[in-house]
Amino acid sequence: MAPIDEETFPSGVLRGDTARNDIARLIDPGLTAVIVARGERPDWLDELAELVVSRRLVIARTTLTAVSRDEFADWSRTALADTDRAVARPLLEDMTGIAEQVMATTDVRRVTVRVFTEAPTRRCGFHVDTVPPQAPTTGAVRVYNGPTTEYVAGDDVRSMKDFYAYLSRRERVSREAGAGPCGDEPVSEALGSLIAMDETPSFLRPHAPVHRVPPDATVYFKHIDVRRHWSPHPVTDAWIHRSPMQGPPRLVLNISPAERVPAGPGRGPAVHG
């Protein structure tokens, strides 16, 4: 079984301090992700965790396609309408702040937002995230409570050809195991094969660790243009990651650019890292 490393930041992943400047460094071809941790943990995050774990705050798996900052904020106010203001207000500010950061970094006005509260399952193994053709490739993921996102170092990946062969087989085994789109835990006899694939990913070098994002951190990371998905592109062109396999319900936010950078006088170059 691949060991879990919760302490170190491997090559290709930067521990960020100042969000805007550090995220812009994703233009570096050797970087796949910038992990920006909060300072002192605010009390509202503990209250939020209690609400999510007790299922007093439930957000069904939702995808908002090509929304503006204001449209996302309006949706969030509705989704959090029954949540204590002491939690809802800073949560809304934090989520929209991440969206604003992605927009500012990539120079777009619309993003795709995926958000949900859900206990981890084997639904989502190692993968790379995609963006529409010619869209900037920097997006973000934030796990607000519970076990955080797991990822691997590019140096530990045999090749993208090996990774995509693994991904293709895992998707097939996952379907056979019954891991449907609602995130239900697999119950078929294929579950054993799925667990074996997750515990010893064949695309990793022997004894390579699986890294875990620190708590209370936002990851800004490289996606891949959907036209290049499944191609033997360089390993450092995308961040290979997965959801944890078990744990309590979590609130997860994922944001990615949803449009090409608009042309026009006075618009500076975007970071497409």
C-alpha cells in the first residue's frame, strides 16, 4: 500500500504565502500546484464542520456552469439561507474570494463551480481536472472539513501513458463495482479490485508516497485542456489528485475557468499555467 505523507511538500508543489503572487508562479512549467494555507484557524470553521458532519448543512452535488462572481454569490446565499449567519457570512466570503482569485489569475469573468457536502466514497480516484478548449488552466479546490485531497508528486509518476492506462482501467472497474454518479459506495465483487488499484496505483514508482493537502488550505492547481486529456503530455502539465476514500461528510468546493480569455485593448496576458 502506498504510504500517506502529510508533512512534506514534494517537488512541483509550492507552499504559498501570498495568494496572488504565488499562484501566478504556476506559469512555471515545473509547478503543478500552489497550496495556500490560512493563518490562525477561525472559529466559524469548527462550527461549519459540526453542521456538515451532523448533516444540518446539506448541499447536493451541484455544478454551476459558466457563472460570474455575482451569480455564484447569489446561488450561495440561497444555498446557505438556513445556515447560522455567523457561519454563512464568512463561508460565502471565502468561497467567492476563491472564485475571484481564480478569475483574477486567469483573466476570465466566468467559472465553473462544483460544490457539495458528501461523505467520501471510492467514486473519485486519481484523475486530472479539465477545462474547455483554449481556456486558462489554473483552477482551485478547497475542502472545508474532514479528510483533505490526496495527490502524487510528478517525479513519482512513471509516465502519463501509464497514468491514463490506470485511469481507463479504474473507470471500467469502478463502473463494474457500481460506483454510480450519485457517489454510492460500490457493493459488487469488483470492489476488491478497485481497492487494490487505489492502495497500489500502478502508475507510481515503487514505494512512492501519496501526499495529502494540509487542513484549512486552498489548492490552486493546473488543469489540462480537455483536448489533451488522454494524451501523453508531460506529467507537470496537470495535478494528479483524488478524493480520500473514507471519512465523515465534507464540504468541497472546486472552481475552474469556463471560457477563453476575452480579447481586447488593455487586457494583460493571462497566466495559463
